[in-house]
Amino acid sequence: MKYIVIELQTNANGTIGNLVWAFDDINIAKSKYYAVLSAAAVSKIPQHSCVLMQNDGILLEREYFIHKD
């Protein structure tokens, strides 16, 4: 099984950036997932989210933050 972490950043103008990482170990994947969320919690990006999923498409975790001016 592989584990995928996807970080999504939605800017004020609506453009979306994404970063993707793949891991063989669930605990290392969770570490990355929570590291992304730690940064997203205090981000200046209007919408900042992260998902953790298996490579078969099953969603394991998701969280998002909305930051308003």
C-alpha cells in the first residue's frame, strides 16, 4: 500500500496550487500530513487544505483552513 499526501492552496484570485507526496509507511505519511496542517493553520493563504489517502483512492484524513482578512 502507498499513502499520498496532497496539499492544496487556493489563492485570493482563485488560482490553486498543489503539492503531492507519496510514502510507503503510514506513520511517515501522517507526519507529513500533520506538518502541512501545522503550517496551514497559520497560513496567509485564503484557503489551505490537505488530504491523506491511499493509492487506491480511499480517503483517510482531510482538513482545511479558511483565512479571512
